[in-house]
Amino acid sequence: MIRPCHSRGALKESLTIWMLGDGKPGHENQSLGLIDAIGRIVPCSVHRISLAGSRGLFTRVGTAVATSAGFPKPDLIVSAGHSTHLSLLWLARKHDASSIVLMRPSLPMGWFDLCIIPEHDLPDGSSRSNVILTRGALNRVALPEKTARGGKMLLIGGPSASHGWDGEQLVSALAEISTHGTWQLTDSRRTPEGFLKEVRERLPAIEIFPHTETSPDWLPQKLAAADEVWVTEDSVSMIYEALSSGGRVGLLPMPVTRPDSRVLKGIGMLVAGKFLTTFAGWRTSRQLDSPPSVLREADRCARRVVSYLSS
């Protein structure tokens, strides 16, 4: 049986972190969200290893070993995405570093030092001491200090395993929401081609920022200053990014194709807890609920990681 390999003790004045990425922005943003939060506690140097384009388990391991040659010895290695798991374990044992995997791993959880997993992926919970359950996926959104909030954001996803697409319904909702104030809209990789053009033609007052033309830091910075954010209900990652911003968050309606989805049940719990306001609810009151608290899951997990490394 493979056992976790970790190097712990008195926490160093600074940490060396290696991050394994699979090239998928959603996965890499989770890793970076945790690393950013650790960096707010203790100084860190970060070295990135990309496995994007590598196919086959041992080819990926070889890529990881070759890319990391010459890097300083890591204290911990972080990754998200099934294709990174074997390389994460290989490097952690080779360098006597702590292994941290984000999302439910494809390999046994006991093989990793820490597993940070959204609670909707483990609906029955976990008694494992190396498992940290989170509300949604981690992200890079950080609360600004004493910054005036006034931005208005529209975040558009697309067809998914749990939702379909109705562009006409969505444009109508955007038209109703954006009648007052200055609104900025961005899309995602799943947004159907042609939708942004339609919004430009029918709702010219909305400023559009295609995701292909923005930097990785653009959305976290915009959300940190936003007072009001609307997200299509298919995009779980953007919903949790918005909830981490401290702003008020509304859900843009999308056709549901899998009402029994665990993700949808999790979103339903957020609506019931008044973290989110549905479009139908907003149409009645014309107000978004202020969430009862801000989801600072990356910071909470970072504190757990630092405590683990210190023990």
C-alpha cells in the first residue's frame, strides 16, 4: 500500500511550493487560489509544472520530472485534475514533500497527505483526518481592504452536464437586470459561439469582455470590487467565485437537464440559506439578498495546510 510522504515540523519562514497543472483553467485556478491564500499567511516561492498536452500516465510523470529538474526542493506540491495525480504522488515521494490534491482524487484518498474536496462530491461526509471538505471549489478571489464596492458584473457559462441553453431567455433576463447602472459581462469556454455578438447588438449598453481577451487576474480583481454579480446557474465555479467576493449574487436562469444533480442540490442549499437570489425572487422584490457571510474557503484551507505543515 502506498502511504503519504510528508516532511513536517516547525514551520519555515518561507515555503517552496510546486504546482502541477493540467492546462484546464478551472483546475489551475483552484490550485492557485489555495497557493495565493497560503501566501497571505507565510511567504512562498511558487514553481509551476504543466502537464498540458502530455498523454499517458508515465509520459506525464516523465514530463513532471524533467520540467522540475533544477527547481528548489519543495515543501509541498499541489495539484487538481485526475491526470496530475500519479505525477503528484511520484514527485512528493521523490522529494519528501507534502502532497495536496484538490477535488476528489481518482486514486485512494489515503495516498495523499491532504485532500481538499467540495462537499457535494462527498455528500455523506468523511471521517478521514486528511480530508478537508469545502463549500464549492477554491478560487483566487480575495476580499479587498476598505475598497468601495460598486461594480456590476454578468458572468455567462453555457451548456453543461446539468443544464442546457436558452439564449433568448438569457438575453431577456439580461435586458431586465441591466436597466440601471453600468454593467460588465464576460463569458466562458462553454458559452455558445455568437452569443456575445447577440448581446452587443441587442444590449449595447453592456460592456463585454470575452474571456479569451482577459488575463487570469482580471475576473478576480473585478469581482473583488463588485457590489452586484449575476451568474448563470450552470456555472458552479463562477457562482462560488462570486460568493467569495463579498458582493450580492443573483442566479441567471438556465434550462435544467438533470434536476437530481448533486451540484444543483448544493446550489439549492445556498439559495435556501440566502447566499443566492434566484431571478424569479429578484423579479418580485427587485433586490438581491446580502449573503449572511462571505465564503472564504481558500483562506480557511490555507490555515489548515499551514497548521498541518507545522505539526
